[in-house]
Amino acid sequence: MKESMTPIAQFELILGLMVAVLGLVWLAQRLRLPQAAMLIIGGIVLALLPWTPDVELDPNLVLILFLPPLLLSSAFFTAWQDFRADLRIILQLAIGAVAFTTLCIGYVAHWANPALPLAACFTLGAIVSPPDAVAVKAVLQHLRLPPRMSIMLEGESLVNDAAALVLFHFAVAAALTGTFDAGHAVIEFILLAAGGVLAGLIFGMVALFIMRHLHDELLVIVSGFLTAWGSYIGGESLLHVSGVLTTVTCGFFLGWRAHEEMDASTRLKARGVWDIAIFLLESMVFILIGLSLRGVMMRLDKDWDVFFTWLPAIGIITGAMIISRFCWIFPTTYIVRWLLPWLRQRDPYPPIAVPLVMSWAGMRGVVTLAVALALPDTFPGRDFILITAFTVILVTVLVQGTTLAPLIRIIGLNAKSMPLTKTLTEAEARAKIAAVQLALVERKSLQPDGTHLHPRLAEQYGYRARVSARFARETKELLPHRNAHFQVVQEAIKAGRAELLRLHRTGAVRDETLRDLEHELDLEEINVQGWLSDYKDL
């Protein structure tokens, strides 16, 4: 943010926006609206208030501050096996759909606004072509989509920025110099992408090596944030490869290895810290998008007649952007399978609800706004491009984002519409884990004379293995009994916590004892809540 406010005033503004975030998210939950849409609306309202200070977003700062941790977090928690299984479709969307949309918007924009040079029109196409990782994740996390579809949409949004940014840089160069070499653009994209993936693996290995030798939970968590920014800046500014792919690849690598390298306590604390940080970053991004309306209005100043002259062209371009996604996804979903019988046999035709929802789930966000703001002041048609980009964000998040949930309900989309590759159920996996644990306990406990050195452990793990195996076979029949069991456990934890607090308030236990025992009860409660929520849809 660049403004004439003092540092104290800037800090007060940030605090004020955080207060606004709390109120807007609470309101979105009450009204059952997407939080992203409510935050943008709140930002727009703040932008229209006369006493709101003028805030101008620095596009480079926005990309470096917000994008790396959001990308790393999304990649870290993305299921790599499922991502790899659908890599063909993800790349088809992340590269093919971006290039197709850029071309469509370029020609449509030139037709709708002939005064805008064709190269500038393609620049606009590159700006609005990629669905945004932050916007997509913010909207999808509260929707009941098939898991495979969520992975494809989030995977697309993680990768497509790299393709769009390369197209953007070449389109800007063509608009300013009047020359464009398609072959050179393709070769550079391949080099940037391959270099980004390789750099991400290197940064991930270096980060993992550092984390192993820190031996402190807080230092490990802080190093995770530094890895996000370090991988992005290192890839983009030092190695001159795709910073987006560098960060995403680094996130995938760390997410794959974290299960082996991090202990349970570090994982629990890191998850809590990252959840809060990501919530604040995502929320601030969307409220700042709404707040940036003031900058758009200031550029128009009193020349609103120009805006109304542009309005039909902006509407046509926005509509073309939405339609172009349908025109890409439907043919590539069905025609490719029709042409390739082996692919159709491995991955049959999905119901029409699948491409319909995927086509409608094309929200744009922070990358589109930041890239539009990064255009040089002398760039032809800069004001028109900026206002169009802002309109596209508003329409996709406020209209498409808010109507996705009703659309999913109306067409009856569910997990069976696009199933994942057949794997063990959670109950079956638990049964296998319990069997292995029992085998180890019996091997360590059994004495030569047939007695057990640890009879209580053998009994406990034996019971757990038998119950887990039976539950895996008869999940639906036993579910009510299991839920009743854990509800009683939950009440027992609540009673234990009440007694612990009574002992503390009467001076019978010290603060340190309170914290230690409370932590044990909290872990037990989290475990029970997980058990109760795992099969709530059965």
C-alpha cells in the first residue's frame, strides 16, 4: 500500500480492516454467503465512504506479500497422488484454457473496442484468463463438491498463473514494441516452467534440511513462512524462473515429506498458526480488492461519461470470458474421450453436471487485479483494462461465487458424480493400522512362557484391532452405536475439564498443572470430534 498516511495511520487502517473482516465474515456465516463475496462487498462499501483514507495498492507488494504463503499452503495440503492422477486435466485447464481464453478475449475486446490495439487486447485477455488460487479456494472450501473436482479446480488455479503471467509479459512487450514471436514465447514458457519446478524441489530440500536441524517447534513454523516467501522471491528475482511454480512445487514437496519429518506437536501447532495466517491473508486480499474501487473511481475522476461509453464493451468482454471457459471445458471433457477409446475406458464420460459446475467455477481475484495495476502508466488503454479487470473480479466472485452452491444443489452434484480412484475407506485403513499395532505390541509383550510382559497393552490393542476390523465390515450398522459411545466420551471430557477448573480456582492445582492437563483433554476432545465428524454423511 502506498499513501501519504503516517506509519501510525497505516497501522490503524490495517487494524480497522481486521475489525471489518471479523464483522463481515460473521455476517457471511449468518447469511450463508461466500466469505470472499461478502469481504469484497464490505471493501466496496468502505471505498464509497467519504472518510475512508485513499489507499493505492502496490501490485508488486501485493503479489509478494499475499501470494507466496497462500500458494505454499494450498500446495502443502493438496493430495499429491490425486493431483498427479488428474495432471492431464489440470494442465489442460491451466495451460489450454488460459491460452484459449486469452485468444478469445483478445479478439472479442478488439471487436468491442476497436480503438484498443490488438496487442493491448491480448494483454487484457492474459490478465483476466486465469482463475485465481485464492478466490477459488475461498469459494470452494465451504461447498460440498466431489473431492476429485475440488482437486482439479484448485490444482488448475495453482498452476495457471504461471501460464497467464508469461502470456501477459509477451503481450505487454508486443503492445509496447510492436513485435511478437510465438515460438519464442512457447520456448520461454517451457524453460520458465521447468526451471520453476526444478527450483521448487531444490528450495524444498534446502528448507527440509534446515527444519531438521532447528530442533524447536516455533523456529520450524517460522521457517515455513520464510520458505514461502524465499522460494517465490528466489525463483522470480534470483533465478528468473516462474516464482509461482517454484512456490507450488516447494509446497508439494514439503507436504509430501512433512508426515515423516515433523513430530505430532509441531504439526498441531503449525496447522493452528497457518490456519490463522491464511485466514487473515485471504480476508485482507478480498477486502483490499473491494477497497481498490476508490482508486478506480479516482482514475475516472469526473469523466464518468467515458465509463458509460465503455460499459457495453466491458459487459461483452466479461460475458465472453465466462462463455469461453464453457467452450473449452465441454469439448475437452467429451470430445477427447470420444476420440481416445483407451482414455474413455480408464476415465468414462462424466455426467453433464461436472463440466457445467467446473465451467461456472472460474473466479478471478488478486492476481488479475495486481497484474492489471502493474501495467505501465503509458500503456495503451490502461484505464479501460484496469476497470475491465476490476469488473471481471466483481462479477466472477459476487455472481458466480454466490450462485455455485445453489447450482450444485439444483443439479444434484455429489461425490458419486466424479469418484476418486478406488482406495481403502478410512475405516478399512484404521483396521489395517490397528492390526499392525497389535502385532508389534504382542511381539514386544509375549514372553517365552506364554505370558505377557504388558498384558494391559496387549488387551487394549487387541480390543482396538477387533473393533476396527468389525467396524470396517459393518460401518453403517455400527455407526449409531459408535456415535453414542463417543458422545458419552465427549461428556466425560467436559466433566473432567469442569473439575480441573474447579481445582484450579480453589487453589488445589497450579497454573502449570492446569495447562498440562488441559492440553491432554484438548487433544482427546479433538480426537473425539474427528471420530464424530468422519462419517457424518453416512
